Amino acid sequence: MKRNTFKNKVVIVTGASKGIGKELALQLAEQGACLSLAARSEKQLALVEKACSSIGSKTLSIPTDIGSEEQCRKLIKKTANKFGRIDMLINNAGINQRSFLEDLKNLNLFDKLLKVNFRGSISCTYYALPYLKKTKGRIVGISSIAGKIGLPGFSAYCASKFALAGFLDSIRHELKINKVSVTSIFPGFVTTTKSAGIMPAAKCARIILKAAAERKDEVVMTLYEA
């Protein structure tokens, strides 16, 4: 990946306060991108904004619950008002919760995960689309290996990630005529600490940005190679 691929590009990263999202923000800052960072935790988001700004990136943090369509709309509007354009949207924000279907007292867990992991990405993409079409930009969706393979105890999470994968596949075909690329990412287990056999978030972020830079359709991450 060329070092200047994202220089001066306006990039929105959701779920930017920790994990993969935080690493994406920091690595994009190092490349000179202009960043719009979104997450629910205002305090954690402010720390990431400060770190990116100290690198030299023009950075805007917008506390956002992507489970709210209105907050997604405001995220896109504020970003466009600040920077005048949008070049890439990284739909990274998501939540997980483990439970066997038979143990659930009701189906609220499915509603919760679909609202954030699936509908949140749709909302951000919908409102960002007019700007991305103007810049022939990029959409990146962070699904999961659980969006490819069903895992026991994760039926709600898998359902939301499979749905996201289908959505991304569909709009990829729709947007080819506009030269907007759509990259689906399917990470395996990722950690922010040193752990044998598990991919570090920093490495995962590098793979994601390389795939986005090359406008790949999808990347599936399986075993961690040291």
C-alpha cells in the first residue's frame, strides 16, 4: 500500500474509541488522513482524537450511537460540514453478546444486535452515499468470521454479521457504475493485548487499510500468522 493513499482523504471511522477502530484511526492519522471519529463513549473518543491530532491529523470526534438513525445522519452531516467532502466510510462499530437461543427469555438480543451491527451500518452508508459518489470513494464494512460461519452460542451476532455481508455484497454491485468500492472484512479473533495465536488489532487494521486502498471486494482473516 502506498503511504500517501489516504493523505488528505476524509475518512469516517465508527467504533473508533477502542480495538480495531482505534487502530484504524491511529494508522490513518499517520498517513495524513482527515478523520471523523464516532463512538458512544465521549471520554474514550476524546483520547483517540487527542492521539490522532498529536500525530498531525485534522480530527473531529462525534459521540454517536449508530443504533440511532438520526445520530448516524448527524454524524455524516457534521463530517461533511467540517471537511466539505467524504472519501471513505469505515463501518466498524459493533457489539457482541453470547447466549444460546433456548436460554433467551425473549428476542430482544436479536433486535439489539441487528440494530447496531446491521442497521447502524445501513444508516451511515445511506446518508454518506451522496458524498461518496461525488468522490468515487470507498465503503468498508467490518463483518466477522461469524458472518461466514455460524458459531454456537452466537446466533444473534452471526445473524447480524451475515446480514451485513449480504447488504455489502448487494450495494457493491449497485455502486460499480459510480466507481464507489465496497470492501467486506471478515476478521477472526482479534486482541488489543499480546496473546499467542490471536491477531493483534494493529495487524488487523493494517490488513483492512491495505484492502481498502486496493479496493478489494473482501478479505477473510483466519489463522494468525506471526
